[in-house]
Amino acid sequence: MSRAKLLTGFDETALVELEQKHRLLPEVKAAYLTMQQAAAAEGIELALLSSYRSFAQQARIWTAKYTGQRPVYNKAQQPIDIHQLDGFAKIEAILLYSALPGASRHHWGTDLDVFDKAAVAADYQVQLLDAEYQRGGPFYALDQWLTAHAASFGFFRPYQRDLGGVAKEAWHLSYRPLAQDYLASFDQAMLYEAIAQSDLPDKTLLLEFIPLIYRRYVCTICEE
């Protein structure tokens, strides 16, 4: 299958399972498990909340937010009424925390969202809110540990800071040895083709803004 299919969420052939419901590329799984062991030695029970997502999975998330069936948050992480927005403003509001299908790094099998299972009760519902990873939040120790050690295992946080595209996501890890090459290979023509063949709501409007979305929400990441 082509590199374009892999990068836009249509090729799952190389993935392997871990933690029952999650999938990553074999090299990423190995690095993650090594990092998990190292974290455990310091009292952190590293666990996955999200890993690989197909185009179809991302499309379900996107459509649910676009139609108001799932909450959409602003930069202060307060819920907004998506029905009060239209045009690119509506798209932009969703892109703050949810990638456009075809443009998600979670399509690559290199990216994952993590939390510390040991820091919360078994029935705790992780919200993936910045406050959870800040001082006073349950995952602050994890945030600090990742800052100090993630790079040793090949991982970095592409949304460590808000650079004007995707909002800060302290929980999002990316496996640099593969993801760096994938980003370099991914172009807006691949994204355009994936959206053109989809049945996403307001597809014509999405296609009009592909260049901007690609530049601001795909290419603009924290490299360190």
C-alpha cells in the first residue's frame, strides 16, 4: 500500500497490539514498553488512552464534534456552542484539539496519548485537560518525568507548547525516529485526496482550507 494511504489512516497492516485495545508500529511499541518499565521504577504507571486511529475513527470524532454531539473546547478548555459558529471559525474551533481526518498524527502508528494510572482511582475518567498535567493535577509528576526522560526513549511532545495551531497537549507523545520521516513525506496533496474521497460534513469548505490547515495544524509542531 502507498505511503499516502499509511499517512492518512488507511493502512493498518504493520500495526501490532498492546494493552488490549491499542495498536502501534512494532518499533514504537518496543520503545514505549521500555519507557513504561523505566517509569514504573519511579512509581509512575504509564498507560495509554489513545494510540493508532484510522481515518474512519477520526472521522467519527470529527463529525460528532461538528454536529454538536461531542463537546468542543476553547483554549481556556471551556465548552463552547459549536452551533454558534460557521465557516472556517467552526473548523478552527474543532482543530484546536481534534485533527482533521487524514491529518492526524495518530494515523501513523507513531503517536500516543498517555496518563499515569497509579495517580488516580480505578474509576477516574481521564479528560485530557491541561489542568490534569499541571502542578496540582493528578498527572503533574508524569509531565515532569516525561520532560526529563521521554527523549531517552525516542519520544517527544509535538504539542508541548501552543504555537498557534494545535493547543498544548502535554499527554501527546510522538516517536521521533519514524514520525519525523513521516511528517517530511506528508504533503497537502495527500490530505486533499483523502478529504475529497470522504463524506465529511461541509467537505467543499474543508477542501478550500486544506493549504492553511496543512501549514498551521500539521507542519507547526514543537521540534525539541
